[in-house]
Amino acid sequence: MSHLVIDIGTSSLRGVIVHPDAKMTHETRRPLSPTSPFPGAVEFDALSLAIAALDAALHCLSEFGPVQSVGIASQRASTVVWDTETGRPIAPAIGWQDIRTAGMCLMWNAQGMNLAPNQSATKLAFLLDMYDHSRALSETGRLRFGTVDSWVAWNLSNGELHITDATNAAVTGLVEVIPDGGVRWDSDRLRALNIPEAMLPRIVDTTGELGPLAALPGAPLLSSLVGDQQASLIGQACVASGTAKLTFGTGGMLDTVTGATAPPVARRSAHGTFPIVTWRQNGTATWGLEAIMLSAGTCVDWLRDDMGMLSSPAESELVAAQCSDTGGVFFVPALLGLGTPHWDYGARGTLLGMTRGTGRPEIVRAVLEGVAHRGADLVEAAQRDAPNTIRALRIDGGMSRNKVFVQALADATQMPIEVSPVVEATALGAGLLAGLATGTWASFADIGATWDPLLRVEPVSSPDRNRWQQAVQRAEEWLPDLSALDF
């Protein structure tokens, strides 16, 4: 039988049916509308999100019919606190991009407890300080905390399931690493932040029999819970150690599988990568690394929306193809700062090497090649931290359909690029994990065998990476106060 997947992003969610041949049908989308009530704040209406998730699920089931199980993939670290008696959130949910607690993170970091504003930990502490200062409701478990996966599972199970999986829990900032099982709630951190453990979800496997979803017809089994980037990793059949994917959306996320060995601590390395739980099955975790690019597709949007050079993102391929090279122009995509390996929030986008002969094609190509160079930066950082060699890179996201960009990425990384047959592999990954739990696929090796790339692109030239690094140095520390921040 087939599987229903609810895939919850930042600006939209979708329901989709994943079939035993790893094909997807019956996609339906619902918009989400995060808001920014003041600079640095990102909020969303969690109740509306839950209603949209239920609506998308019911629509898929009404169009397709019964399914064997359900998978949920979701944005990570966004924070919801709700009252179990009313079933409603106590306040607007705080999105993962929200940085209002940056000052709190700096305070804790100075005291030796590493926290970052994109994690759930300080978001949750902030909400409790605002709405349950005495912790009276949290101590009894009447108030519950969850990331988006927890909140949706709680609603679809009519309040019976209060769970999160290890991939989502691991990026909350509230866990400690344990052998085999991946992570558990860190009692010392909870005590320091005054977060009662009674309000936290139970950490479960990423794939397994997690419980019935009574709000759906026939109460199908929830059989996968997974963070969006790990879902994309699985959706591109990266299940063996050393396999890696890079998703090019607004930003870029590289994830690679490293194996069963847990990292000593769940914190950023000297090369700017982060350890992640790629999945947990039967209580045993498999680990990986993640590297982050803060600006990718948003640079193409900038060319369209702000510079007026493009009518659509797709046009960037046609314009860039009008020239064979950039004529020595370099673009550093640091519109929001630089992530891995630099982690310089004060770096800014930089366009260098222009002459009187520089035109629209050269600038557009420079932007595409700049994002490709940043992709190579992520691969190099992951290679330094991972025990296994990455020999090919699988990619998805909107930019994966741009042939000029894909060739530039192959050249910058000097490795083959394999393009995902689906633009967004997240839902497919959650469906594969759901099928693994219920017998549609017998093993992770079977999932690995589903990989059938749309195309494979080999490198044909060697760009000047030394010149690229010089360009990055020009972009760094443009805003010294922001560059001084370190999480």
C-alpha cells in the first residue's frame, strides 16, 4: 500500500501520496504565513498550521483513499507551546529564523553553555518567562512544548501522542549525546533554563510504529517523524556512509551520513559543520554532518526583485548562458552573512572584478557561480570533519533545475553532481521512512536502491578557487559588530 506524507515547510505545507515504486501523486499545498512583528522576529499561527495540515491530509485521503501509514516531515526548531486543556497555543509560535533571543544566547555562551538563537531552547525559555513565569502550568504538564512535528502529531492523534523524533530533538539545543540512542533531554540545561521536563515530548524513533492518528479516517499509523533536511537526505537515497546531498532553496543545506559513531558533543566544529542525527531506528541512531549556506536561491530572487535583471528565477539559466565566463567577475553570496565554514554574520554580498565590458549576462553568471563556490565551501568543510570521503554530490531544490548552475557546481566541487528526479525530496524521504517502518521497503539498502537521478553532470573545468577565497576575504567583517557575534 501507499503512504500519506505531510511536509511542513516555512511558507507552505503539502500533502502527498508516496507509492511503493517511490513515485509521488495527489500533491496538495496550503500556504503558511509567517509574520515579523518587529525586526528579528519571526512568528506564525500554530493553530492555523495544524488546521492546514489536517485539511491537506483529508484532501489527499479523499482523493486517493486509504493508506498504510503516515509520515510527517517538518521545519526544525520552530517552537510551539500549547495548553492541553484548551488545545490551543498560548502565544504565537516562534519560527526557527527568529533571533530575538540572541542576547540570551550570548549570555549563556559566556557562561559556558553553547546556545544559538535558531535553536528551540531559548525560544521556549522566552515563552515560559512571558506566559508561565512561575512554571506552575508547565510543571504539571498542562502546558506542552513541541517543535512543529510534535504539534502536528498531537493534533492528528487527538492529543494522544506527545512525541518528537531524534532528528528534530537533536537541533533544539536541549539535548545531550548518548551512545547508540542518539540524544536525550539534558537535565542540566533544562534546570539552567528553568524548563520543566514534564512539558517536553518523548523522543522516539524516526521510523517505526509511533501510534494511530485518530483525527484521520481509519486512524492510520504514524510511522515516520523526521526533520526536513534529514528527510531530503533520505529522499535522495543517501543512506550509506559518505553519501551526501545539498538542497538549494532560499539558503543551502549540505547533509552527509557518517555512520554509527556519535560525536563527543552536539556542537559546531572548528570547520563550521554541525553533527546531526540522520535517523534513529529501533533505538539506535545513525549520525551525520550538516553544513549551511545562508544565501542561495535568495540571490537569484535579488536579481529578479531588486535588480530587475530577471523576469523569473528560471530566466537566470538563459541569461547566464549568453556568456561563456564571467570575465573575471566574482559574486560572494553573503546577503545574510556567511555560514559554514566562516560563520560571519557581518559579512555582506560582494560583487568584484567588474569592468566597462561587464554586462547583465556576466553578473547573472557570477551570481550562479558564486552560489556554486559556496556549495564547494560546504563540501570541503564536510570533508574535513567527516570520516568518509564524499565522492559524488546529490542535489535538489529549485536551483537544481538550472543547468548552468549545476555545471558550475560540478566544476567548483570537482566531483560529479547527481540531480534529484524530484525538485523537493523532503516528502519522498518521509514516505520512504514510513514505508520502511511498515514493510514497503525491507531495509535502508532497499531505499538506497531507489536512487535514479534525473541527470549526472561531470566537471569540465577547474575554476580559480584561490581567487574565490580572496573575494570571500573582501566580503568578511563588513559589519564588525555583527561579525563579532558567535553562537
